[in-house]
Amino acid sequence: MDYTDLYIDGSWRTTRERFDVINPATEAVLASVASADTNHADAALDAAEAAMAEWAARTPRARSEVLRRAFELMTARLEDFARLITLENGKARADAMGEAAYAAEFFRWFAEEAVRADGLITHAPASGARIIVQHKPAGLAVLITPWNYPAAMGTRKIAPALAAGCGMIIKPASETPLTMLALMPLLEEAGVPKGLVNVLPSKRTGALVDHMLHDPRVRVVSFTGSTAVGRRLLKSAADQVLKPAMELGGNAPCIVFEDADLDIAVEGTMLAKMRNLGEACTAANRIYVHADVAPEFTRRLTARMAALKVGDGTDPGVDVGPLVNADTRDKVAAFVADAVAKGARVECGGEVPAGKGFYYPPTVLSNVPENADCVHDEIFGPVAAIQTFHDQEDAIRRANATEYGLVAYVFSGDFKRALQVCERLEYGMVGLNRGLVSDPAAPFGGTRQSGLGREGGHEGMLEFMETQYISASW
Ligand code: NAP
């Protein structure tokens, strides 16, 4: 591996303390990566502060053109990034190519947004003063990313932070730090000034992040990961009243009504469940199917799931790679065992294969009881858990019965009914007759305990900006 050290102030720094990154397909060590401590964090913050002064003063167009070059460079190297993503995360090549392209798109989208930080000038209705509203870069940002999308969860934060004019420190997931490190030479080539973007892999994550969140130069903490860690970070961010952006866990319901086009519903459910082999916060976790169509839907979904080829994700013929680590695989297996013990039926899959690699086969469970653990917790693996319902009110009530609120999916041929249902779902995003909602041009994010703030869309850049209002007379 070419890049395994810390990236601070545009140069690579080695450390005595290091940790291993494992290839989930073979369980072999892929690389030994440098581990940052709080001294490295201070050096990175110094570099980001110095670089930000000049970057924030550049014209929006100048920032936009750097982002555009980053998009073009990454698009020309999708194969290289996809290969690295597969090696450290395990996902199949097609999923990795999809992620690399999605990751690059954030540079294009925010190249376009960088020049659109619109303000406002208007008359105060009563006083006669002018109200001038403008947006300014918020300050240094700490970006913390998960392992399930090693590239895209980073670029979804880096691109808007650059567009806004901020300097940043990235703490990638310890499972998958290599992709983020490999992105740094590309950003340099695109024209990102040295010091503006720093990457600190670390095995001392809690202490490192806590230290940075208490540095007075930091103003934004943008986190994607579990709700449990998100809660902890919010507490830590409270001490300096940081601007938080939290993309947390999900428990997505997928409702298939009796009037749905079953071809579309099965295709959409496959995508919502199996994109990234189920290791996605957006993964369909609870599949509610109307009893009239449940047998046919289950038959078709099972046929599709059973036909997927499992293996090392670097093999182009493979659809489903290994899960990221043994814990994730064991957790998925435990969810299946629990559901089966409580009365669920295994339609396909359900057995951990022997041999090396953290594999779990595509699995369909029908008749999943309401008290199964997988109904209340993220499965984060290739297991489709099907339940049935008889009436719309019951489906809506059960879909909303969770503390999460990231995304829901609805399949129905009656658009009026479908929109009425969408509006009653307490989720930040809804896929209507679609199994994919992620789009750089749309505001991605959740309600309730799935998070705070939005990434992508017009909102994404505002997460890294402060609004200033000037009350003026002239
Ligand atoms: P995680 O355990 O919360 O870890 C995410 C990141 O937080 C990693 O970089 C991790 O570093 C770091 N971290 C762990 N403990 C920390 C602490 N005490 N202080 C500061 N940082 C800490 O989540 P994960 O297992 O990587 O990812 C899966 C979760 O992410 C799922 O719940 C999924 O739903 C969620 N997710 C949400 C979205 C979304 O957009 N809403 C997208 C993707 C994933 P280490 O690796 O060093 O521990």
C-alpha cells in the first residue's frame, strides 16, 4: 500500500504506534497504518488554521474550480479507488465502483454549489432598516467517517467543507482508513492547498476526537456513524457549542402495498436491501408486505437473493463480498438465529459458510415476528426480514414504531395513496417506488435519533457556514 501514514500539512508522517488493516475476504493483513495521538491533532489543527485563512479568502469560483478538478481526477481513477475500497471493506467490485462514482459526484455537485451561497437583502418591515444576510465559513471542521463507505462518507463532507471555505481534519474509520489516505494526493493534484485537509487515522479515537472538539479553533463536528457514538459526540460538542452534523443509524421500513407493481417492488427492495450487501444506514431493515401479495413477493425476492454469487469482491463475477469483520458477521448470524428461534422461516441462506473470510450468504426470512431483535436494531448485513400486514394504518404505525427516522421505502401503484403514506412516515427521506434515495443533489439525512442536519443538496454546504445578519441604515 502506498499511503499508510498520517497526512498532516501536506506531508506524510510516520508513527511508532501502528495498527493493522485486514482484508475481510482473506483475513490477511493488508497494511499497517500510522496511529495519530493528540500531538498530531495539534499539528493538523495548526496546519488547517493557517491554510484556511488563504482558502476562505479565495473567490468562490476559484474554490469551485479546484473541486471540479477533483471530480475529474477521481472520475478518471474510479477503478483504482474501487479496488482499494474492495480490499479494505470487502464489498463487491460493482458496489465499490458505484461508491467511487458516487463519491466523485460530491466534488462535482459542490463545485456547482460553491458559487451559490446566496444571501439576502431586504427591508425590515417595521424599523425601516435594511436586513443583510450572508453566509461565511464556519471555521475548522472535524470530520469523522464510518467504514461502510470509505470514500463517499468522506467526500460527502470534504467537498461541502471545501466549497464553504473551511479547513478540516478527517478521522477515518480504523477498519478502512486506506481509501481516505489515497484520496489526499488526488486533492493535492487538484489544487487543494497543503494543510487545508488533514487525515488522522488512529486507534486512540475517543481521546483524539475529544481533544479536537475542545480546541477553540474547531467550530464544526460532522459525524457519520452509529447513534451511540453520535450521542457521545454531541455531549462532547456541547462544551464549545459546536455546530453538529450527525448522520447516524437507521432502521428503514420498506412497505409493499397490494397495488404495487411487483416487478418494481422486488427490484426496488433488492436495491434497498442489497446495495453495499446490506451494510448501509439506508438498508431496508423491516420489509412489510401486504398479505395478499406476500407469498408471490417472497417467492420472487427469494429467487433473486438465492441467485447472487458470493465471494471475494475483487472477482468481477461476484455480487456479494464478505462483511467488514467477524463482529459484523457474527451479529448478522445472531439476528437470524434469534428470529428463527422466535418463529421466522428461512427461505434461503441463513448459514455461515466454512473457511476464511467474513462471509454471510444472502438470506430471506419470512414470517418474522414483531419481537425479533432484527425488527428493532440495524441488521447491517444481507438479510431480508419480511413481515406481513393487512391494512394501511397498521403498516404506517409499525413503520413509525422506532426511535430512528432516516429513510423509508414505499411501493404502490396508486400515487395519491402513496404520497399520503409518505407524508405520514416520520423519516427524513422516503424512496417512493425506488430502492435508492442517495443523490449528491438531494438533502440526505434523518429525523429523530437518525441525526441532525443534512448532507448534499443545497443544505450540505450550509452545514459548514455561519449565517451573519447585518442590520443597516444608509
Ligand atoms: P461507529 O462505530 O459509530 O464509528 C464511526 C466512526 O466513529 C469511526 O471513525 C470510529 O472510529 C469513530 N468513533 C468510534 N468511537 C468514537 C468516539 N468515542 N469518539 C469519536 N469517534 C469515535 O460506526 P461504524 O460501525 O463505523 O458505522 C456503522 C454505523 O454508521 C451504522 O449505525 C450506520 O447506520 C451508520 N451510518 C450512517 C450513515 C448516515 O448517513 N446516516 C451512513 C453510513 C453509516 P474507529 O473506527 O477508530 O472506532
